[in-house]
Amino acid sequence: MAALLRDAACDSCGTHHHFCLLGAELSPGQTYSYSCPMTGQKAFLRPGSAGEDTPHPPQGAVQLSPAPDAESKVGEGTPPGHAGQLQDAVPEVVEAAQKVGGYKRLADIAGTLDEMGQ
Ligand SMILES: [Zn+2]
């Protein structure tokens, strides 16, 4: 099944195209990217409706793909890399703190090691 959006305005060339999204439903307000067949440029579309279900999109329909990086839905997708890395590191820090007898000890040891290193 595909979602079809008929005669939607194209930001890139200023005319209208049929757009289709294969294997998924269009989410109104979500941003989709596509390549305009007239200009060959990448452009974005934010449909105002869910479009219509069609088993076979018409020939020449422009294929859409979700653009998760655009300012669309908040709170979805992967978290920023830094937060993820910190999360990964925390269990090891907790483990190390437990081994030496607490975070204060760990900080003391880290400070001592730091001084020794200089
Ligand atoms: Zn176009």
C-alpha cells in the first residue's frame, strides 16, 4: 500500500506534482523530502492531509521519504550523540565508584592520578 497526495504544490519548481509514500501512511505536519523531477533539486513537503491509500501510485508520482532531521516531530529519533555517550559511560563510572568505595574516593583517586601524571 502507498499513500498518494495529488496535485500538491512543489516548492522547488512552483508547479504541482503527485507525491507518493511507499509502504507507510502520510502524517500531516510531518516533513518529507523528495527530489523535484523538474529541477532535480531536493525539496521538502509537509502535507496538510494524510493523502489517499492506493495500491499502485500513478506513473510519474514523486516518491517521498520521511525527513527526520527537519524540524518535525520532537522527541523522536535518536538522541544527540553526546547524551548517548554519557549514558554509556555512566554504568562504568558507577561500577568504578563501587569498587573504590564511593564517588568521593573515586574523585580523590582521580585527583591523585592527575597529580602523578604531571
Ligand atoms: Zn517540482
